[in-house]
Amino acid sequence: MAKSKKELYAEVSSNVTKLLQANGVSDAIVAEVQKAIDASLKPGKFGATSVNLDEVTKKDSDGNITEILCNVSNKWLPASVEYFYEDLSGKSKIVVDGVALKRLSRQAEAIRKKFIAAQAKESQKITAQVLNEEISNAEGKQLLADLAAQKPDFSEVRA
């Protein structure tokens, strides 16, 4: 049977520590290596945070969720599968008409995907210009940095 993430982490951590100590590596370096192992392998809730439902949902007078704050566009949208993706993992606490919903709106995700595709295309174009010596390496780096600094425009997200 496959090992759990927790068991795998414990085994890797222990074996690396033993190996370093057996080879006379200083405790300070062992501690730094352990920090790196913890940062990359230690099981946990990566990116998951507890959310106060009252801050990300609006309810009617009967207590039914009517709107959800999209966590990508930061816009309030009607609480329905027309606007938000269904959460099939069963982890979502936002339940509307018996359906658990993610806080990721369909509109925002479409805009984000289109933005990423456009950035990738532009990045390839800039790289080709550098390789073809149409622009200098420094100009290419600057254009790529400017491109990376851009953010998607979620102003089109509407109810």
C-alpha cells in the first residue's frame, strides 16, 4: 500500500537528517536543510484558509445565500451554478439549493484563462524577436518583465 503524505514526509525528513549527521554536517546546516524539507514536503493546507462565510456571502431575510463574492474577481454575483462552479470535492460550505459551490466564478475563470493564453502568446513572440535579433536581449527582458506585471481585467464580470 502507498504511504501517506505524512508518512512519506516523516521518512524523508528522518533519513536526510540521519545522512547529514552521519557525514559530520553541522547542526546549523542540518537545521537549514530541515527547513527546506518542511517548506516543500511537510503536509498541510497549502493555500487553504478558513473563510468567514458571512464575509463572502450575502443572504436574504430567510437566511438563504443569494450572492457569493468571487475570490478571483472580487465581485458579488448571484449564488447559482450559472455563475459559479460546483464543488465536487464536498469541501465547500457554500450550499445553494443542495449544490455546493466554489467561490470561483465562471466569468472570472474564463477571463483568467484568456489572459494567460494571451500572455503566453506574447511571451513567445518576444522570445522569437530576441532569437531573431529583432530586439536586444535587454529589451526582451524588459518586455517580459512588463508582461509579467500585467493583471487580468475583471471589469467585464457582471451579474
